[in-house]
Amino acid sequence: MLVDMRERLVRPPSNGWRPHARCSVARGTYHDPVNGLDRARMTTFRKSGGVTRMGLEIESRTSDSPYIERVWRSSSSDMEQMTAVATARWDLVFWEHRGQVSASVQGPETRASQAPVPEDATFFGINFSLGTAMPHLPLGRLVDGGAEIPSTTRRSFWLKGSTWHLPDWDNAEAFVQRLVREGVVERDPLVAAVLRGEQPDVSERTVQRRFLAATGLTRGAVRQIDRARRAAVLIQEGVPVHDVIHRLGYFDQPHLARSLSRYIGRTATQLGDRKPAQPLSLLYAT
């Protein structure tokens, strides 16, 4: 089964589109501090048969698990395309479209891209923290791609030689903890220490090698992606561009503009638009 999974790397799912379901929006997000929830609603609507329909909805929450960055779920209607922003983290994604349930591991994405959005689909995903990986699916081979998970039904799916029950919004942490117990998911403590700003007692070459193995990216690439995402969030919040440049250490405005174009797929002006023509994938301050 491992061979089968590897053959599926970077291959799109059988229905012809990648599950870029990390759907968010450029405006309209609000935070529930009690439950750690972020909800976003599309501010651009479409009319179909005289009825106004929402394009995308998403709900996401943080997690107290060191293995999980965020847990999210979303649904789509009457929206054909979105901009998938770069992300240094990978996701385990489950979705249902036209009665068919599918699943995949989606790797880190090193630049923004255009992604189709299936109509009337629902999604659930677990976004894993940096340094967390599935050793049997090397993240280096998943960058800008993914691995379709076979034998997925409404109740279960097949992963690393075993059948697993589909996780949901409420039991994501318990599900991931089982993955950890079974050795399907691991977290490199050295990478976690480096991310906290510590200086491990090993060579820089060792740090770089293990960081790349655990994340699929170099530390420099992760920093650039995360900085661009932070910049985009600040601009959406109304922080002036010159303050963003100073706060995040960009050299000048053209430097920021190139970063936003590559990693976010938007200009600063477009990020400030309260009525975007197209939604962005899940965007939050890392």
C-alpha cells in the first residue's frame, strides 16, 4: 500500500481537481476568543435563479495539540475558483462532492496559485504544525502536490496498512494522538526547538537536514512564506503598508510587493478590497 500511495504523489484526485479547501476570504473574518474559532464569510455573492447564494464559508479553530496548527471545515456553492496562498504546513483533507467522499494529504505550497472550487462540496481538514510529518510519505515529495488516500468511504479510509475512522471537528485531537501512538505521525523535537529560537547542540548542517526532512522546506523558505502571510493579515486588518514594511523587516515597498505577489497572489491594494472578486485560501497569522 505504501508503494500505491507514493505512486499517487502529486497526482490530482480522480475527479480532476486538487482539494484546495483551505478556503478563507479577504474580508469578513471574526474571532471567537472563548472557543478559539475563526469564521469567515464570502463578501461577494452570486445570484442563481433569483436567489442570492454564498460562495464559500469556513470555520477554523486552534488546537492545544503540539501536532496540530489548526482544524478547519468549509463548504462551497456557486464559486468556481479561488487563489490558494502559499503555506509552509501540510494538511490531511477529507471532502464530499456529489455523494463521493475522498481524502488526501496536501503538502506545503511554495507559491500562490489558482485553484478550482467544486460546487456544493463540504470539506474537513487538519492542518499540521511545522516539524510534524508522516515518515512514510516524505514531505519533500509532497511539496506543491499531494497524495490521494485510497479506499475512502463515509466512515473510514486506508492509511499505512490500516483502516481508520474518519475524524471530525470534535475528535481531531484524539484522532491525531492515535496516529502518533501508531507511529503514523511523528514530530522532530529538534525542529520544534529551532522554531522556538533555541540553539540545539548539533551542527548547522544537521539542523538544516532535519528541518528539511521534517517540513519539506528550508528554514529560509518557511520564514519567507510565513512573513508574507503575516503581512497579508496585517494589511487586511488595515495596518498601513509602510508600517507593515517596518514591522516585518521588508527592505522597501517593492520588496513587499514581490513577496505578496509570489506567496499570496494579491497586491496590497487587492488585499484591502472589502468586496474581493475571488476568495483566498485559509489565511491567518502564523
